[in-house]
Amino acid sequence: MSTAFVPQQQPQPPDAPPPVPPHASEATRLLCAGAYLDPAYRDRVIEELFVNEQRFVAPSLGFDAARVLAHALRARRQEVQWAWAVLGLWLVGAVLSGGRLVLFLVPSVLLAIGGWIHGGDPDRHLYRAGLAFLLRWAGGLFFLVLMLALVAAAFGGGRIEPWRAWAVFVMFVLIAACLAGQRGRFARVLAAELSPRRFPDAVNDPAERDPSRRVQMLKHRIRTEQHAPLVMYHEARPFCGAGVASREWVLSVELKPVPSKKQQPLSNRLVLEQIRPRVERLRVPAECAGTGVRDRLRWLEIDECVFLPAEGLLRREDAPYHPQAFEEHRARAVEEGAEKRRHFLRIRVGGWEEELVVTVFVRIHTQGGMLMLEIAPHVLLPVRPDFKDADRAAHRFRHNSSLGKAVWAMSRVPGSLAGSLAALSRSGVHRWGRLTGGYAGALPDGPALSVRELGSGSGTSQFQEMDVARYLKSIQERVAHGVRAALAEAGYQTGEFIQQVYNISNGGVHIGRVQGSTFAVGDHSAASSTTGGGTPRKGSGSDDHGG
């Protein structure tokens, strides 16, 4: 079975550099690194893609969810192995100390709770930061008191034999060595299979060689679904995986005949055929730019997708992903007014090494002498900053001095017992849920979340905002021009449509700063986020379209 699936690429201009396949993209590499870096993120990936096997995977725009799952499972196995080693050393130390090592459980738990309350959210409330500070200091002071008592006992001044105290010190040194080894293993992974040089070679990625048949089967399903033009969705989260959504733009115009022209039938397909070539021409660089110009619009992807609800299927493999079945759905859906089944022209630009993905969904409908145009832009925000800093963290640890590594490891010994117990508990909960939850025989369901959205940060840089504005403006203008051309060629007036476009434009495009997982298009627009399973509220935004 192949280890990586590369979807069919869109045709490019002859001199355009080939786009990076999703399994080798920088976004995929950073998400894989995040699986080793953040246990909470890793657990969510495993829960969504491995435990809940009845769920379809969300569209994976510019990345490979199967490869992220492979590294999440590998990181989990390594974490469990190190956790058992640390826990075993604590148990040996407890026996050698006559049970007195159990006292160190108190500061370990205090430190673990303090770290959990503190979290990694920069917008946490002040009371959370204060409580975390108090718990950490209490745990640290308690640990220090216990260590001073052990030092006194080691030199004959305590209530336990000196050899028992020295045995505890030896156990602490071994625990620190385990923690340093675990961190060193993470650093080596970032320098080897997850390095920018070696990551494109998915065939030789150790994480892809999982011997479990179930893992290989799930990866095959994910790679069948994630880049397919058929999107199986949950009714509450139809655009799950596309990122942050601005409020959709909806235009409806009366089809008024031009008296001097003979009217031609105007179908949804005819309008789309006017839009598509105009958008595709965005790939062509300016004549003066030369052959080596770099512009993400040259890698613009455009296809037609059909959204189908997951409800009603009896098995996940019954979804009509076969090309012939999909073509039948597309042929019927393109002319439908639609409720649950919907046809869209999907236009995607993957910028910043697939970290900033702009996707515009376009839908045309003609009914009862009216033409309706729906445009729904979505933006996948860049990967979390801590995931992007994984290479720096690994490099710093690898090149740190022996003293620095020792201090790093010893400072984490107090919380290692609670941390190991937590890691084993998380693994046990997932195993128990998978064995008893009945997910294998459950009815199919749409995706609950996107691992790409889960790994996204909360904002963009100014340069990235400028690029999003350029991508959206270019695409939306070409869509508007295509609709206007279709109306004119079919013998219908275009004045009302041009006026509506002008009214919506009304002063140009303004891309608001993307903060707190919101994205706004237009001077007076509001935005909402689909990250975490929410759905955008309906309304009308302001976009810039040329008349």
C-alpha cells in the first residue's frame, strides 16, 4: 500500500515551477512536529482520525492529514514508552526509600495542575495566571523542602537510613536522564525525518511504516477522502476544514432581456464556463515578469466540488467517491437550487508554503427569471507559532551544553511523576474508548473538526493580510466579470448586476486584521470563525469587484 497520495495537479503554465504535493508541504511538516510538541493537540488528532473512525475526514487543503495522524500515533507510542520508564523508576525509588518517596507525589501534582491551568493561551484570564503561579511556587517550595530533608538524611541527620536517601538521589538522576533522552529523541526526529531536507521523502518516513493493518486502512481512507472533489459534511459544520469564513456575499438579479437581442438559454453550467477560464488566467504572469517569477497565483487550483451530508449512509465506504458516481452527482447538483446537496466551484490559493490558504467557494443558480451568485471566501490561518518554532527548540537543545541539558532535565523531575501518569491515562482512555465505544460499527458522520484548523494560530502578519486581500480581490473580480459576460452573451441586461457589484464594492476592499480567529472582508463587514466546529452566521459582506 502506498504511503502518500498525491492528488491530480491542475495544469500550470509551461514555465511555472511545480507545486509542492500536500504530503510534502511545510504545513504538513509543522503539524507533524506539533504532534510531538503538544500532547493536547496530538490527542485531538488521534481522537478525530483514529478513535472516531466513523467520521469522514475534513478536506485537507494543502496538507496530508494521514501523515499527521501517522506521526501523532508514533509520538504517542514514544510518549507511553518513556512514561512507563519514568513511572518504573519512581516505583523503584519508592521501594528503596521505604515508601517515603510517595511524599514527592504532592509537589508533582501541584506542579502538573499549575501547568494545566496556565496552559499555552496568551489570552488567558489574570486569575488563571495567578492561580497557576501560586500552585507552581507551592509545588516548587514543597519539593525543595523534601530535597533538603533528603540531603540531611543522606549525611545521617534524618529519620531514614543514609543509603535510602542516596538511593533516592540515584533514582532522580536516572529519571532526569530519561527526560533528557525523551527530549533528545524529539530533537533527533526534527533533525532527521522531519527536517526540511528529508521530509518530502514520505516513502522512507518511519512513521509511515506502522505495522498495524487498522492504521494502514484508516490512512488509506483518509487519503481517499481528504483531497476528493466530493465533500461529506456534517450539517452543523459544512465548511469544516476550510478555515475562517467571512460572511458570504450573495447577489440576486432579475434576468431582463435586452430588446435588441435574441435571448439564449442561461444555465448554471454556462455561467460557470464563463467564470472558470477567467479565473484560470490568473495563473499567467505578466509578460515583463520573466520565466522565474514567483507568485502563488500561478499555482492557483480550481475544481468543482459537491457537498453531500453524511447522514443516511450505513457505512463510511459507501460514500460515492468513485469517479463515475461523483460525475453523476455533479451533473445533477450543478443545476439544482440545492438544500443538502450543493455544487460549488472551488478556487484555492496556497500561500506561504501552504500555511496561508485562501479558498473561495462560488455557486450559481438560475431559477424563475432570477440569477443568484453566492461567494463564500475562507482563509486557513498560518500554523501555530510554537509549532513553527519546533525546529529552533530542537536545535537549541541539541547544541546546548551538557550542563544546560542536565539543568533542563533536573528542573522537570518534580513534575515527571504526574506527567507520566497523565500520559498513560490519556492513552488508556483512548484505548478503552476505542474498544468499548462502538465506533467501528457506528453510522457514518461528518467531521467534527479539522486537524489543520486545530493547528492554526490566531492571527496573520501584515504581509500575509496584504496577500489575502490580493488573492480575494483578484478572484472575486474575475468571478464578477464572468457572470457579467454570461448575462451579456445570453442577451440579458447587465446594468442591475453591475450596479449591485458597485454597491457592494463601494470604496474597495479592506482586509481587517485577523485576530482571535476572525476574518473580515469589506469596510463594513463582520466575520465569524468555523474553527472548532462553529458555523458562520449568514449575512452580506463587502468585497471589491470591478464593474
